[in-house]
Amino acid sequence: MPKISVEIPQELLDDLDDHVGDDGKFVNRSDAIRASIRKTLDMLDEIDDRHGRLDEEE
């Protein structure tokens, strides 16, 4: 799996960390970020679909 590097404001990182760990929804930051990216892309696909911007072959 490729690795990337991003800069994230501390406030956003603190919010993310509230959802990571033994008491959180995610095992680690990477899992949380991947889930967020997937959800965002799904939402964008739904918007594109409503506006007829998705190819039928996808």
C-alpha cells in the first residue's frame, strides 16, 4: 500500500484522535483517514450521479 504525507491542522488532528484507540471507532489514524476518504468519495459519486456526471462503465 503506498504511503502519502499530508499536513493537517492540529485542531483537526485532535478531533480525529478522539475517534482512534481503544475507546474509539478506529484502531489507528490510518484506518480513520482511509474511512473518511472512502466516505467522501462515495458522497461525491452520489452527487455526480444525481447530476449525470458518472460514466455508466464505473
